[in-house]
Amino acid sequence: MPNKIKILIVEDEMIIAANISLQLTELGYEVVGIVPRGEDALLNIEEDRPDILLLDINLKGNLDGIETAEAMQKSHNIPVIYLTANIDDAHFNRAKKTHPYGFISKPFKKLDLQRTIELTVSQITSNASKKTGVEPQNSGSYILSDSIFVRNQNSMVKVNISDILYIEAERNYCRIYSKNKEYLLVMTLKDIDEKLPSRHFLRVHRSFIVNISQITEISNSHIVIVKKSIPISKSLKDELLNRLQTI
């Protein structure tokens, strides 16, 4: 199954936390925990590393939200989004030093939560792209070295490259067929071919890109991936055979 974005909620008002968890789940994200104190959050982060930390600034306990973020950042670089009912200048200036990805004011609307999370995911993938040299697309998909983030309903879902079977062109769209699900990208096959890691993928036809490791049969005019017959040209068949020898 594709990996969802994992979010840890750190909020000491349990009714608010439960509501946030429900909304995040409906948006397609995975809530890996709901904890009321900063100390609990630090322990949870070590056990199940989240992709995003949704953190109330005014936590009860030994650590407030800002101190929790500061402690976390000594050993981890997890994006922080602060939750706050109200914030004065002193708290804002302290929070700013932790370089949060956003602030969500309580009470908030579902759309505020959705947009802030989506912007954070966009920044995460953009930052990762700068490290790998792969540019993100402005089409609801982000291609990294080992995975693709694709838009699925109202959220961004991570699909591991190793799970992709093949990609088929549909005019200005591409349909990704993975082991468990299909995804539609607003992107041409040519564009996605230029971005995918060539050691895993080969364009074998004007309408198809295949994951080389998923091929189960090669004949004169086609290849087979999970009972799907995909046409292949003679010149590309020779290239495929050469590539298979190096795997």
C-alpha cells in the first residue's frame, strides 16, 4: 500500500485533538498519535517518526509547544505547524526562531487545516527535490529519488517507486498503475519520463513507461507485467535486453 503522510498531534485539549484527528483522517493523512504533553511527543517521535508535527503552543506540563519544538530540533528535522488560540508578540517571536511551516489559529476550519498541511507537504517535497536535484511539478505530483507524491482526492499520497508497475499515457494525463492502486497525474508521459530515475524505468512505447524490475515476460512485440500485455518497439526491446543484463 502507498505510504500516507504521517502526522503527530500534540494537543492537551482532547476534544480538539480528536476533532483534528478525524479531519486529518478524512483528508487521507495518517495520524500516528495524539499526545497531551511535550515530553510525550518527544518519546513518540523516537518510536514512530512522523512526517509533520502539529503542535499546540500553549501546552501544559514541563515543556510548552515551542520548547518541545526546540528539543525535537536538536536531533530531528521534522516540520512543525503550530496550533494556537491566541499568540502575543513574545510567543510569536519565540516560535519564529523554530522556523515553523505554519500557524493555525483556533478555532479553525477544515479548509484552513487542509491548506496548511498541503503547503507543508509541498515545501517538504520541494526541499527534498533541491537535495536530489529533481524539480517538483506544478501538477499535483512531486517526484523524488525513491518515491512520488501524487494528489489523491484531497491529500498528497506517497507512492514508492518500487511499487509502480507501469505508467500509461492518456492525452495530457498519465495513469500510474501500482501494486495496489491507480493514480491519475496531470502530466504528459514525456514530462514524467524525464523526471523518473532511468535505472528503474524505460519508455518502451509512445504510450507506456514500465518499471523494468516488474517485467515477467518478453516476446517479439510485447512485454508482460502482471498479466498486462504492453507493446514494445524492436529498437527499445534491444535497449531493454541490454539494461536487463546490467541489473
